[in-house]
Amino acid sequence: MHGFTVARSRVRERSTEPHRGSPTTATHVARRQQATGPFGCRLADVRAPARERSRKIRNDHPSPLAATGLLSLGLLIPFGAANATQRIATIAVNLTSTVPAKTVTLVHDGLSETIETRAADAEALLAERGLPRSPEDALSVDPAAPLADGETIVFRSAVPLTVIVDGQALAVRSPAADVAALLAQQGVTWDRHDRISPSPSARLDDHMVVAVDHVDRWTETVRKPVAPPEVRRFAFNLKPGALKVLSPGRPGLKELRYTIVRTDGRAGTRRALLVARVLRAPKARIVAEGIGEYTALSALAEHGIVGTLRLADSALAMVATAYTANCSGCSGTTATGKRAGHGIVAVDPHVIPLGTRMYIPGYGPAIAGDTGGAIRGRRIDLGFNSDAAALNFGRRSVTVYLVK
């Protein structure tokens, strides 16, 4: 009973204390809270342990600025932004990571940027830069492969496109850089005859429409050279078998126009000639073939008249007679100083110049090496080695082939 009284007395004393030392109860309470804290305990009792806990928390971070940086990021990024939470988490991991920073080059949609990052791989780097990656996007490296210092990462975002092939439309998403790469990615074959809009080298933009119209029939004009024909002529001033180009000739030119049709499945083409014309006629190539002197020409005649006549320059229809070195009034020496005999013939120099080589069917090769008073115009006197041979030949019409 006494103890209860004492307790009540002490309570009463505490409750009446403000009236003695303080002008108001509110002022008294405020001063007491400054000394004891909001929960009634003295600040001196908790101040030292709080400092110890603060030191422990700061020692857990590699940098005293990391926590401040994270708080700043949280305040700067708008509330509710798309993927903001994931990006903040990624940046937080990179800021608090003990992995040394690396310098990499990120090429995004054609724009190059050099970045210092602690991201472990390309996937984390893209998340750090706020670049979400879809399965259609193109990445030059394995997204899970560790990043190397100085590495270049190329990232192209897929864009929505419409591809129309022969009237059939298809909506796709592609990271291709240009139209040609897009068609290759979609397995669309084409060549220079097909119509493609825009051009295969055009860069792709969002919602671009790419149209391909396959062409299965067209005409084609081709120009080809025409080889010059070769003409060979005898040359008595060359050794037998020797060749000399007298004129190189000139190739001609012809134009061919075809119609081209693709086979089924575009596996190949068929072509049919529509028209051909010569734009420039070829000029013959002339080659001299050596046959030596008279004896070589005689030997050549053994190969046949056809092979000899094709090399003739011109042909003359003439009347031929025969003579020998033993004829009346003959000296046996011709006007050119040669010995009269087989192969030496007399001609009118106004028709056949002296020294001209010729071939006479039924007589053989000959040289215009003599003249005669009765030999005028298209007359020719053939030399023989015997009177009997001359009489046997008699008088007849012949064709004289002049040989160059």
C-alpha cells in the first residue's frame, strides 16, 4: 500500500514538472525528444552503433559512389518507362561489377559508337544500351560469348517490310541492309532480265514495299566478228614451202537477234534465231606461198590442176601454137635470154608482160619469156623440146591461167 502510494506520488511529480520549469507542455516535450529521440531512448546510447553499421555497409561496395549512382539513375528514369526496370538492373550490375571495363565498338543500324562497358557479353551490352533484341535481328557475334577489349559488334534491327513476288504479297521482318540481301534472305531468285523495284542496291527502310516481277521471255541482240577468209597465191621469188602475208585482211561484223524463253522452273533458257545480218564484210587475208623457179612450178603441177588453178590471179582464152629451138630463123635463145624449150612461151607483151608465170592445161606451167612477129593479141606460142612434140600439139584453143 505504501509502495503504490509512492509510485503515484512519483507519477504526479513527473506530470507536474512542466509547470515548474517550462512555460508550456509542448515546449517541454520538444526538448525531451531532442535528448531522448522519438522512441524515448537516449541518442547517446544509439549513436555509436549507427556509425559502425554505416561503415560496414559502405565497405560492401567497391566504390563509395555506386549507391549514389544507382539512386540517381532511379530518379532520372521516368516511372513506368518500357523496359526501364530491366535496364536499371543491368546498369546496376555493371556499376557494381568488379570486372575491368572494356572498350568496344557498337555499330547499330549503320551508326558506329565507341563504348566503355563492364558488360559480360553482347546480350548484356545491348540491354545496357537500351536495345531490345528480337529473333529476327542480326548480330555479328554470339550474344552469350564474352566480350573482348577492342571488339566490334554489329547489330541491325529487323524492320517490317512487304515483299511482292509476281503479284503475291508477303509481310516480313528483316535486318537486311539492302534489297539484294533481302531477296537472298527470302530465297527469291532473280537476274538482270527481271524487274525489281526499288533497285537491288537500295537500302531498306521501315514499311518499304519491294516488288519483283520475273520476266520469262525477251529478245537479245548479239554482235559477233566474222573471221576473214584466207587466200593463198604462188610466189616464185620465195623458197618452196615458205609463206609470206601480203595482206592481213580484216574481220567482218555480223549482228544476230535471238528470242529467249525460260524453261520450266527457270532452270535454263532456250534461244531461237530471229534474224542475222552482216554489218561489215570481212576482207580476205592474202598469203604468198613460195614455189621457187620453173622446176618447182613443174613439180607442183603434179598435185593436180585443181590445186594449181585455185591460186591463179586471172584466166585468158587464147589460141596456142607450138615451136622449137630448131625452127627456121630461130637462134635457140629467147628475147629474155633464156634457152628455148618446154615451159618458155612467146606472147604479145601488150597482153601478157614478159616474165609472167602461167599455167596452161595440157601443157603445164610456163613463163612468158619470148616474143614473135606473128604473135599478136591473144596468141601464144608454146615452146617444146622436140619437133615431134610440137607437131603433136599442133594448134588449139587454150585457157591460160596467170599466176602471181
